[in-house]
Amino acid sequence: MSGIAIFVPSDEMYEQTKEILKEKDHHVVMVKKIKTEDAVTEAQKAISEGVNIIIARGRQAVEIKRHTNVAVAEVVMTAQELGLLVNRAKSIVEKECPRIGIFGWGHMLSDTTYFNQLYHVDLRRYILKDFKEWRTTIERATNDKLDIIIGGNAALDGAYQMGIPGIYISSTGEAMRVALNNAESLYYMAEIEQHNYAQFSTVLDSAFNGIIKISVAGKILVLNRAMEQILGCTTETCIGKPVDQFLCGLDRNVLDQILKGEMDNYSTFLTLQDQSIVVSMEPIVVGKRVDGAIISCNRLKRMDMNDKSVMKEQYLRGYVAYGTFDDISKNLKDMRKVVELAKLYAQSSSPMLIEAISGPELEAITQGIHNYSMRKNGPFIMINMAGLSQDQQMRTLFGSWSDEEGEKEPGALAQANHGTLVIQSIDKLTLPTQYNLARVIRTRRLMRSSRIEDTLLIDTRIIACTAKNLTALRREFLFRSDLYFTLKSLRLKIPNLKDRREDVEYLLDLYTSKYMEQYSRYHVMTAGARKALLEYPWEGNSIQLEAFCERMILTVGKRAITEEYVRDLLDELYHRDTSIYAVTLEEEEQLALSPHPETDENPERQRLKAVLKKYNGNRSLSARELNISTTTLWRKMKKFGLDEK
């Protein structure tokens, strides 16, 4: 650290400063008299020589502050010095209460609030921040009809133009002493900060974890060597840039909460430069104010799968997870917490349970967990236990082995070794199969035959999936307690689409736009139709919604998608009747041959007739009140002879 530079505008201040510097020890390395127009050039030259603090006055200080980043200690005229100048001005004007104008740049002038009372004058202050204001300020001073002006050279030129006397704003040296003390304090604080930074940098560079310090705006201030290696870039490249530009996948909303002090800490799991990284964030709190955050990044070692022949076989067999968490749109707001929790679970190798019905979300989550984990390079296998007998379940999971020499079929547990095995419909496992699975999970050993030497040590991560309530099955003794508690600790629930109103709205817009573009159609959905679709319980999740949107766009036949059309289509496709047709073909033929029971004594006919009359023959509204589809209504109307009336 080089020291302090002092720039002064006059010979008088230069000599005065030289005498003041003799009074005590200091860190001043340069004292120069400079012209105002050269202030910035001289400051830049001093900075290049190592100066880190500059003392300057008036416009020179303003210009240096504006065009450089160096610390500036301004020379501020003290009240005592200004008082002496005011008394001197009074003696020149010889008026009882003269109007005095005092000109200054920036923070050059101290407080003069009570000068009028103390000195019996009419003091007017003219503070300049930009040279462009000079002409306007002089005009205002002329209109104020000043008796005398106190200021620098430019102000005295203005006084001469106005034909009034002027006094140069000189100092007794007190202002320079105050400025020098302030500069020494800045120097001392900068020295301490540099010392602390050196210690901090040493600690950072000796740490194995990558560490980043960010500002309250989320921009990188400091990072260590380990972090440079993790990011694959230098400190110079990163400093001053948003941290989420380098930590790809970091949730900006969570980062903002940390920087606002709304969260005490946060951890997640990212993949950077093909490395698995655990990321932890904590806010830097000074008093009650958040002053940035510290981000720690710890590298995790993935499973070593360098055998190219093994990896090639995985690809050929299809044991690869292609999906990632990015496949789940960030616009699905209700899925954000699910994804964050899934990222945390991906760090573990323990078994976990996902409660969800089958669909794209489930597949994206399971594949995302695998690709986000240390097992990314290992196999990924997904099997379904639904509809399998006990023998089939045992063979699928554990394989088919015999004591005699012959063909041996490894099961999914062995094939997914060092990888991930997703078991769908875990609730369908028989109790004996549950016992064997729980034993393999607990011991990490797979018995391939009755011989001990055939025991295989396995390291397979189990992700069990179910759409059933395992707690209820356990109470009914249909699910083993040991397997239940093994899976339940890492539990992830994917909410059904019917419980995610905002997601339904987003997906509805996405799918309708997709199929309108695919089939070169353009349709407008009415508010009623949109409301009907948003309120519908999509039991098949996004699969059902997407299929419905495709059918809707294909068959609407009109520019407007109306509520009536939507409800008719929903009734037609997803009516609660279990038969393929509400009325079978045989029944329809019998109805066609049978006479119409048109007597009003028939209660069903009376009910149909009353509802149709109520809605002026509107079949859609009538079917809705009768809780039947429009197709069933039409057949009943035909049966009772109401279709022609």
C-alpha cells in the first residue's frame, strides 16, 4: 500500500499543507498544486503509482470522485473558517446586514444554518455539483442582488462580471487537518481490510471446498482456487458477474430469499462440468442487515464406470436414463418443491419412496434423480410389479439361478448394480417377495443359489413407486413393516394434477397451442370452456390432459371452443359408465324394435320430459342435470319417443 496524495488548488494551500504535515507522523506520499482541469489526469497517475486515498477540495474532489474509484477525503471548510470569512466580507461591504453569497462544490461547505443570527447577515449558499450548472447559478446569484461573494476563482470571476467585490475562500489550515485525519482513518481501515482479506484469501485457497462470496445483488465478489477449478474459469472472468450465470441450475427465487434474509440456509445438488456438486448457501448478516452470502460447493465422487464395454452394454440394453429435472418445466410452479426435494434425495444412496400415479412427471423425477446422483454413469432400470405372480416377481427382481450348470438369468437388482432400480407398483409385491427385497436392501447381498460362494454383493439404489396408501396396507398386514420403514424415511409425493390448478392452466395453454400449430388450426376458447377444463379432475394427470387437448383441437369444427362442446366431449370420453357404450349395441337394437312407451305414467319419461322442457330442449344442459352423457340422453329420448317433439 503506497499511501495518501494531497491535491491543492493554490500556492497558499500548498505551503499551508507542507507546514501541517510537519506536525505529526502521516502516510502522505505526495503533495501537489494542480489545475482543476488536470485533476482527473493527476489522480489517475497517482493511482497508477499505488496511491489509494486522495485529499482534494471543491470541484477537484467532485471530478476525481466522478471519474475514478479511489477513496477521496474532501477538504470541508469548518464553521470557524467560514465565520472568519463572513466577518471579513462584512468589513468590506460596511452594511449593517449585508447579503453575502458563498459558493462551493460538493460537500465543501460545512453547516451555516444559524449564521444569519450569529453574524447578522443574509447568507445565501450556492452549491454546485456540475459545471453545466455554473451559468444558471450565476444568473440566480445576480437576481439575488448580492453585496459580496465568497468563493473560488470561478466565483470571483462571476463577482467581477456582476460588478461586486469578492473574497477568495481561503482556509486557516483547520479544514486540511480534519481532512488529513479522515484520510488517515481511511488508510487505517483499508490496511485492516487488506490484512483481513489476505488472511481470508489464505483460508479460502487452502480449503478443499469451492467458496464464493456474493453481494446483495447476487454478483460474485470473491472466489477461491478450488472454485475456479470447479467452474473451469479464472477469478478475473467471474468477478462482478451474477453467480447464477456460473452455477447453472441454481434457483434464482431461492437465491433472492437468501439475500433478503428470508432463509437461514439452503442446500441443493448441481452438476457442473460433469461433476456432482453439493451447494450450500448462507446469508452474511451484519447486525440485522444482510450484506451478501457465502456459497460453498463440495465435489462428490461419482461411481467409477470407466469400463467402456460395460457402458456400451448398458446403452444396448436400454438401461439408460435420458430424462433430467430440466424436462419438468419451471413454469409448473407446484412441482418446484418436489424437484428441490428430489435433488436433495439424489445425494443419498438409501432406498426412497415416490407416491404418485404413473405419468411423465414420475418418469422425469426418477430419471432426474438418477442423472443428478453419483450413479449417473451406472445403469438405470425401471420395472413394474403390477399383474405379476409371486414367481414372476421373484424372477424379475432376483433372477433365475440354479445349483446345476445351465442358463442363468440375472434379475433387475443384479443388472442395476452401481445404478438405480425403479420398482413401480411396489404395493403389488407379495409378502414373500417383500421379505426377500427387504433382506437384500438390508444386507446388500443377493443369494444366487444355496451355495455361499454364489452370494453377490450389490450396490443398487432402490426407488419404489406407488399410487396406494402403504400405511393402510401395513395396517391390513398386506405390507411388511420392515420394508415400509426402510422406504418411508425418504418419501416424495408428486401431487395429482387436479390439486395443481396453476399447473393445469399452464399445461392447457401449452397443449392447445402445440396441437393448433401441429394441425394448422386456430381456435379461441371461451371463458366458460376454460373454466370447465380447469375445474375438471384430471385423474390421468398430464397424459389425460394432453390426449384430451389433441382430440379437442382435431374435432372442434368451429373457431370458438365453447363450454357446451367441452362438456359434451368430457362426457363422451370420460363418463363414469364402465361399459364401452352407455347403452350396448344389443340394447340399442332392442330399443329400435320395441314400441315407444309414450304414456305419461312412466316416471322416467316424465322426468326426462320435465328437464328438457326446463332447458328448452338443450341436450347439454339437460344431460348435466340428469348426470348422464348427451349420448345416453339421446338414446333415452329415442326410447321414450321424445326425440321428435
